[in-house]
Amino acid sequence: MGHTACYWLNGELHELEDNARAIGILIDGEEIYISGATGYEPYNYKSCYWKNGFRYTYYEQLVQKC
């Protein structure tokens, strides 16, 4: 059974993604950052973060810098 990463803003539920877990949240002005991971089971989680509802993986960030 998977999880759905989500957050509440002004009384409204915002679902990010199925089979994902949110771990932390930071609000910086109008920007919303959520740290977490995607995957079905802990052994295959892939770390990521969401910025304003869009997912970014740390791997993608590293590849872009190379």
C-alpha cells in the first residue's frame, strides 16, 4: 500500500504524488519547499523535493551541474 505526499494550505488539501512521503516543509514567501522521497518501500525510496508542487530529484540536480 502506497502513500500520498500532501500538505494543507489555507485549509485546502494539496496532494503532491502517490507512492511518496513528505518529510519536511519550508515556506519562504510565496515558495513552498517539501522534502521527501518517492517509492513503494523504504528500501527503494528515491530522495527528492517538491517546489510549489513540482518534483525534483537530487540526481537530476547533480546531472545538470556536470
